[in-house]
Amino acid sequence: MWSNRRSQRPLFRLGAAVLLALQTIAPAGVVAQSTAQSAQQPETQQPAMQDSETMSQRLPVVTAASAAHEKPLNDEERVLQVLNRLTYGPRPGELERVRAMGLNAWLSQQLNPSTIDDSALERRLKDYPAMQLPLLKLMEMYPNNNTIRATMDGRAGRPGGEAEKAIYASQMERYKQRKDAKDGNPAMSPDPKPVDAQAILAPDPAKRFSALCKLTVPQLRMLRRSLPEDQREHLTDGFTPQQIEALAAFNGPQGVVAAEAVQTKLLRDLYSERQLNEMMVDFWLNHFNVYMRKSQQAPYYIAAYERDAIRPNAMGRFENLLAATAMSPAMLNYLDNAASIGPHSQYAHPQLSYDRRGFPNLEKPRTGVGLNENYARELMELHTLGVNGGYTQHDVTEVAKVFTGWTVGKGRGADEAAQAQFDPTKHEPGSKHILGETIKDDGAGEGMKVLHILANSPATARFISTKIAVRFVSDDPPKPMVDRMTSIFLETHGDIRHVLLAMLQSPEFFSRASYRAKVKTPQDYVLSAVRASGAEVASTSALAGVIAELGMPLYGMQTPNGYSMRADAWNNTAALVSRMNFALALSTNRVAGVHTDWPVVMGHPEESLTPEQKDSVLEDRILHMQVSDRTRQTILAQIDTDPEQQARNLRQISAKKSNDPLSNARGRNEKPPIEEADNQAALAAGLIFGSPEFQRR
């Protein structure tokens, strides 16, 4: 964290102590007294379930605490409970906004996300047009190594646009150099031809872009190095987002696609007004986990997976979501079902013959084919029934047979496998027996029948309801609440909005026991800190790097079980110290692409504030509650010290660097750390972000 260990020790030890306290403080001990007056709300009657379209007309979800001996949450605590659980944390002014409009009205909007104006987010997402391309077009315009190799071998064509030609040319040259090096014949790379920088710096953006497309990658690097910083930063002025993406892709199209998939997700999490919808998208992405490094195609598949399979179904019926994931190239690729072939299928026996009795001769099947049970097992264990859901190994094998032939293929005239298909030649013929039911031979229809059975199973209803409750309520959710959610799941045939509504209507959700009882995951922690800081985020690349450093890289869980949402997975010494490092980097504007103005957050105080006053204001603006005496003493001991020493210490905080291909293409690399106008405020904010109180939701 510090470049000089002596100057590191005082701040490091105290900061670490604040974090380590989280491991020993019980949930009840974290809850400080609120300044708002306690006001018990009269208990409301739970309404009957109704169609999603009319749900917003009647939504009394705020209920009194169930236990008579409990002190009920007051109005402000209820609002905070909702904002801390159903969003990635409140932004400055959001608590007041929700309080003014009414908690029920806000919840009604969140349960009906299409009614919420999200145009501000959409304007930010326009900088990433590649993420809106159909999957096949995305793979064509931003080719991976397989596509480049196929193009060089004459097995695939290439698009004809100016930018696309330049991308393919740069990647073919890079591929040739790698191949020569691998074969032991590294070609001597000639020095790039000189570039007429002034001609390329023409005022017209279209002419400038055309000139850049004619350069080789070494020439482009030489150009950037030769330009003064001010000219380098203005090299791409006037370029469209598509042109910026193309320029970034010269150095690696696959990396651009992977980076944009992560960055756009984080932008949605940070800026979407449809916060509950984003939380559910994230929940399902973790539940139906796929791994970005599974294959060269995986980053492309994942971009379409989130957009086309998860997002449209995140608040709909579970069966529709289950089917969408089952038929997605991302899942078919990740769990290897695309390579699963029936042992008795036509594909396995291309020279099938029959004996005199009419039985097939199966002595010589095609080699290298067979049944893959990965998807079948995870479908039941992780996606639907749960590990104790009552299925057997026989069921796993039979379900695997059902899904043979579900694969990823090439569409007509396509060079890349980017389309979910059913190949009847690879499907295992005959009836299958699953969970006591007979599934008759029906090709692709067998899979849809099995998905229907699993989606409507009582075991699935309980498993999904429990996972939702763990995510939003507590690590050990109350059984009565899970029972209600399970019942509603079955009654509404898996309508996710109604299941969420049942959770919100349960008195346990607003109980004192569940208030601030959840420990934030690394993703929750980073996003909630950025939102609470009111930071302007120009690039989320460095934030993605921080989340990965904290152990939770987006789309980076290799195993299909996804990340744990329970505290024990994240509550350890090394992780807590790393969180403090990030907290201080964020508060001192040393996270690339992220900038916070603390005077604005504090409300532009006209008069000079004492350290105690600054801490108090920031506690209120960031946490909306008072910290414990122990935490406050730690903070004040750090911010009420010699200003010069304080400035020296802050300057040694490690910056969180970015690896954003779009920023690099613009020539706008990281700036040196910004000197804070108010070191006390920055340090106080960093220690609040690192405090045990902020670690909890």
C-alpha cells in the first residue's frame, strides 16, 4: 500500500484495525442509533396476488416487525434497509428522494422497471455500440483467432468496411508473427516506416480516421509515442464510438469485447435507475454462471447471454428464464452440452446397418463422441432442484440423453458458430425415464418437457426462494419467510416479481435482526462505495480490476456454482485490508477513470469545518447513520494530525490503474494522482468506506 514502510505503519495499522473489527462485531453491534425518531408503522394486510401489469396499483409492502419484543425499524431505517438490499447502495440525495416519494411508490416502480426512465444510463451506453450488435455480427466485426486463422486459410471471408479491413489486416499480421515465433522462425520485424504525423492530424475526423486505418500496429504505436500529450489526447476528437472501438480493436478485438462486456455491466450497476432489475440480472448471472475464459468464443457469447437471455427474463417467469439459458450459446459452450452426442444417435453411427431381426449393428461407432453429463448435472443441482432435490445419477444420465443434439452451430452463410441449434442426428433416440416420469421420444421437445418439470417442482421453488432470500435478507433466512416465498412461487408458476413481493411483504425483511446483517461481497462493496461517493465514472475498467483483486472478477468464476453470497466467503483479514486500500484510493481520487468532489458531497460548506464536523457530515452523507465510538476515535486520530504529514501519507497511497482499451485508443491514459483540496475530508471518507459499518448492507 505504501512505498515507504515507515510512513505506512501508523495509518496502515489503524486502518486495518477498523477493518478487522468487522470479524468480531456481531450484526447487532454494528447498528448505531439513528438520529431519526422511531415510528412504528401499522401492520398492513397482505394483498392477494395479481397480474404484473397491475401490481403497481396496490403494493403495501412495509410491515411492522413480527416479534413483539423487537424494537421496530423506524421510517428512515426501513428506507435504508430497502436501499441497501434492493440497490447497490444509495447515492447522495437518494434517501431523501425515496422518503419524499414514499417507500411503497418507489418499490412499485422498481418491481415494474419498464416504467422507470433510464435514458441517462442509455446515453452512457452509447459509447459501447458493439454491445448492441447481434452475436454473429459481433463475432464478424471483432474476430477472434479462430476467425483470423480461417480467413487466412480461405475458409472464411472478411467484412468489407474500412475499419473492419484494418482490424483483420492487423490481426493477420499479429497471428503470422506469433506462428513464426512458435515454429522457431521469428521473422525480423523491420522498423516501421515513418509516419507523416501532421497529415494524420488533419482537422476532418473522417480523413483522420481513414489515415489511421492505413497504419500498421507498429506505426500506430510509433505515432502515439511521437506526439506531445496534448496532440495525443486530441487525436481521436470527433470520432464516433464505432471508430473508437475499431481503433481499440487493432490491438486485439477479443479483448475489446471482453472489456466492454464487463464495463457496460458495471455502468448499469452504478447508474441505472432500475436498481432492483440490475440486482436481479446480477443474481441470475451468478445463479446461471458462465465463465468468460472457457473458450475463444466465450466473451462474445457472454455479451449476448446477458442481453438476450438473462436481462429480458430477470423479473419474469422462472421457466422462461431457464429455457433461455438452456438455449443460449454461452451455456451450451460453458457446460459442454454443445459437444454431447447420443451414444445411439445417427451421428455416432454414420454407417448404421441392421441385422436380420431389424436391430442396429453398433459395433463400430464413430470415435471421439459420447454423452456429456455436465449440463444435466448442474441443471438439477445448481439451476433447479438443488443438491438435495431428490434426483439420482440415473436421472442425470437420462437428462443428459434428453439434451443431446442441443448445440451451437453456424447459421446459413455464417463463418462462426453463433447460433443455438438442435441437431437431430446427434440426439439420443428412444424414451427416457426421469424423476418417475416417462419422456417420450420427441427430439427437441424432450428438453422443453424436462425444463417444464424442473421449473415447476416444489424442490425448485424452495431452492430458488432460499437463494433469493440469502441474497437479499440474511445468510440464514427465516424459514417462515422462505415458506411464503416458496408457496407464491408455486402458486404463480415461478413469477419472480411475485416471489420478490412475498419477500418484501414478510415481516422478517424489516425486522431488527435482518437490519444491516449482510456482509457486502467485493462487488457490492466497490459499487456501493462509488455510488455513495457521488463519483463521476468515465471508465469502469479500474473498478473491474479492483473487484477482481478482491476475489470476485466479473464472469470470472470458473466453476458453475457461482460466487457465494454468504459472509464467510469474504470475511477474512487479507480481503479486509485490500478493501481499505481501495477505500483510500477511491477517496483520494487515485482510481483511474473515477473522480469524487468531496466539497460537493459535503454540501459546499461555506465556513471551515473542524475535523469532528467533517467526520460527522461524511458519516451522515455516506452511511446515513453514526458510526460506533470505536470507529469514530480511529478516524479522528487519523484526520486530526499534522497536515503536512497527512499530505505525505496520502501521496503514497497506491493508485488503482486501468486497462481500458477504449481509453487507450483515445490516447487518454491515466493521469497522476490528483492532489486533494481537503485531505481531512478525503481521509475521513476513506476510513468510513473501510469501516465495519460500511462493510454491511
